[in-house]
Amino acid sequence: MVAIGSNVANVPSPNPPTAPTYCVIDDVVRYTQLLAPSEAADEGELTQTHWNNIIIDMEGEVDRVTGSSWRARRVELEYHDRNTRIDEENWVMFQLRHFPAKTLSAASGDALEVRQGNAWENWLDGSKTEGVAGHYWLEEDHGFLRIRRTFFWSDQARVRIKYRYGFSAVPQEIREATALLAGAAIKRPTLLGTMGRGGEADKVSVASQVEAWERRAYTILASYQGPGVGY
């Protein structure tokens, strides 16, 4: 049973990424001054493939912290109950957990269902109209879903939605934040390695670098957080 207000799935669309989107290896090198990797993997060093996989992982961290994305993503199922508000025009307004949302389209695999009694009513089957004069409308940029207040509210989930979201362009600051997080993830094993060899000065130096990169990255990401999103 799915808890009210939870996501069943939140996945890249259409498939999990196999290549970085937010930054590339050269960006990590530029922002951190780390030595670029090679595919030779001399003496056990991380390869370009390893670096790219770390960047992809950090893209997921960026999405988690901001509640947004700069690549196409899909929420497979999101529930909303009466813990919402009524706007000045008497719409029931829900804040989707991710933004910017794409225009709802059943043909694209989206779904919007409103609970009526013991059944879920499909609002994307053509029986309902979207728009400021219709039954519902979606403010895509900020992820606000508005529905006409025509149904009875209870403590149970009343709306469930499947939607797509994500920006189409990566801003420079997101590129920098991703590169810094990736650099920190690449450098951290060096910190762990110095701890058992008595290299206290090296350990402090590496720790300071990693902390500085992460602090700068999360400061950037804080300015991109959506409503109700936190670390």
C-alpha cells in the first residue's frame, strides 16, 4: 500500500542515463584542478568511464536537493490529499513535488485521476477540460496543479498524478555545482587513504578541498530549491 503523499517512482525518462548531462569531465577538471583521467587506468587510477559514472550519480544528487531536473524525468505516481490550499479564485491547489512540469498528456504517458467515492476518475480521457475556464489547469513552470472544488474532501488521498518534468537547458551554476560534487566524490578516497599513513598534513589539505567544493556546490543548489524541498 502506498502512503499518501509519496512517490512510487521517480526515474529518468525514457531510460536511465548512460552519459552525463549537466557537466563533462573537462568541467570537473576546470573547477577542481584535478588531473584528468585516462582510459589506461595506470596504477589503479579511476578511468574516464568511472568519472562519467560519478558525474551521473551527482546529477541525481542535484535533482534530489533541488526537487527539479535539467533532463527529462518522470514521476510514475504521486498522491495528494486535503493537505493543500484554496487559491483566491476558489481552485483547489496542489504543489507538485517536482518542477517544471510538462503539459499533461495521456498520449505521453501522463495520468491525472481524482477520487470520487470508491473509484478513481480519469481526468485525461477527454471528459474534462484544461484551462482557467475548465476543470483543471497546470501552471507548468512552478508545478502548481489547480482543480475545481467540486468534490468532497476527506483524510484520504483524493488526487493521484503521473507526470513529466525537467528543464531543457543546463545553467552554468548547475554545471559548476555538479562538477564540484563530482570532484569531491573523486577526491574523497584520497582523504581516506591518508588517514592510515600518518599523513596528517595531507589529510587536512584534502579535507579542506573536499569541504570547500561541497560547501560551494550546496550553496548554489540552495538557490534552485523548489517549495518544500530541503536537504
